[in-house]
Amino acid sequence: MPVTTTGVQYSGIWNLSSQASAKALGTWPVPNAYQWGWGGNNYGQLGDGTTTNRSSPVQVGALTTWLNTACGSYFTTSIKTDGTIWSWGRGATERLGLGNTTDYSSPKQIGALTNWLRLSCGYANVLSIKTDGVLWAWGRNNFGQLGLGNTTNYSSPKQVGALTAWSSISTSNFTMATKTDGTLWIWGYNNYGQLGLGNITYYSSPKQVGALTTWSKVKAVDNFALAIKTDGTLWAWGDNTYGQIGDGTTTARSSPVQVGALTAWYNIAGGGGAFSLATKTDGTLWSWGRNQSGQLGLGDITSRSSPVQVGALTTWLNIAGGNAHTLAIKTDSALWSWGQNNQGQLGLGNTTNYSSPKQVGGLSGWLNIAANYFSAAIKS
């Protein structure tokens, strides 16, 4: 797949190999990167200083230094090119990391540090990795999803252990993380076996999944997990009520199972607790799982238990799954959306659901996308 010099987004996180390439070309960080939001805005999660829903993208302030963005339940957290981290939206259960439970409708800086690198938002919690490889967590912790050995909520960042080898992170009501040695670690909610440990026991501290050192990309989606290994194989486990694991069944799995036999999977995303998205190295896009609002992009509302290709195009690059809608960027940096649209979360200027991809405006330059019950993006 072509790699742009602006980097490849994975679940709200820039792919480091692409970031390194961009640095070598002198095009990193991306100049003039603006933050945008659209959809529901009842807690100020769009960051435009209001609580008004928006059915088209609205710019968040005038700053041009945004780098990474991620969405949780009614809140947004983003990192700037100077390494600072910011949040806005709903403040309940301390999810904004600002030391309180206040709602904010415009960005507020979390602390004063300038070494934040990657982040992932769960329902009401955030996990973030700093440039030194140390992992931090804050927000809701009722299932131990912060990895701090307890179930206490925290209103400001807390370090997860003492290790400096964390590489990637994805969180929901449970958390998945890889280390630089390729091992996979997981903790939090486990009612469907989504921790991949062969049981349904909750854990509030990181536990290693098997002994393999070949895990590459991970995505935690409410009650199930997706992961890609370095050989390009795709794996999934946890809840499978709607076929979201993609193994052709609706049977829950408490240990990783391979999705098909292909070795060409490139990127993964999921949403709504029940649907999955993935791209292959040839630029094709695939989807499966729950489809009540057309979020699979297949032109219908029929659920699937195995991957089905979305159209015939080979130009899909970045993907993000919301509660029941999907965002995707093509290699030309144009933005597309489909699925549920009751609050304008598709960014199409209306509240009509669509079961096939629709382009969001006519602009290109979209760099980084995130979705939950609303949408957020960074654009040059």
C-alpha cells in the first residue's frame, strides 16, 4: 500500500514507520494541521465552544499544530506537535484528566509536559504513551482498565508500572498494548473472554497473552479484540454475538482465533461493540459484524460473520469505527463516511443514514480520524 509522507493513522495513533519516513523527508510534523469535529455535541465534545450538534465538520479554534486525536464517550483527547496533550467534552468519571469532573466545550491542556506521543480513548478513560515509552492512564477504572492494580478512578495521569518499552495502545472497557519486543499485554473487563487469556476473569494489571513476540497492531472494541501479527495475519477474540470476530460463527472466543488464512492484513478498526473493519496491503477495505445502521458500507443492513469487501476500490488507507458509523480516508486524503447519522456524525450536512460510502465534502488533506458517538479529525 502507498504510504503518504503525512503518516498512516491507526486507531488514533500515527504509524511510527510512516512517521519516521516523513521525518526523513522533512515533512514531519505536518504543517498547518487543524482539528475538526462534527456530530453530537451535548457535552461540548466537538471543542468549538458550544454544545450545538453539527452535521458538517467545524474547526476547533485556529491552531495549526494538532498531531493525534482520539474519541471516547462524549469527549475528545488530542496531542499537539509540541508534545502537549489536550482534552474537552464530558468530564464525568475524571475522563478528561484535568483533575476534576467539569465539562469543557473547548480544549484544555492536561498538565504542562511536552513529551506525549500516542493515545487511545475508551468509553470514559484514556491511555497514553510518552516519547520515553512509559505508559500513563486516567479516567474511569471500574473494571481495572487503567492497569493500575485497582478499580479507582483517577482525574489526572498515573503511570502504569515502571516499564519504558510500551509501543502501541488501544483501550475500551479493557486495554490492549504491545511492547517493543512484540509481546501483547491486556487487562480490564473480561466478561466475554476479550482479554484472550482463556478465561473470563477481570485483571487490573497487565497480563501477557501467550508467549509470542510477533504482535504488531491491536484494537480493543468494547467486548472484543482485533490484532494483526507481523506476518500480516489477522486475529480476533471475545464477544461474537453479531459475527464481529469474523470467523464465520457467532461463538464467543476467550483465546485468539485467526480470521481466515490470509497474510495481507494491514490496518484494523471497529466500533459499536459489534462491528469490525480492516484494510489489506492492496488497499482494499473489508468489514463484518453488526450492521443495523449500514456501518459495514455494503449497501444493506445485513450483519456478516466473515469479512466482506467494501466495493472494489484499492485506495483505502485509514479507518475508524464509531458507535454505529465508519470514517475512512483514501490515499488521495479525501474523507468518506457511512452508517448511523442521527446526530450528523457522518459530516454530510444531514441526519440521513447511509449504507454505502459517501464523501465528506470535496476537500482532501485529511490526516487523522477518530469516531465514537461523534467524529473528530485532523486536516491540513
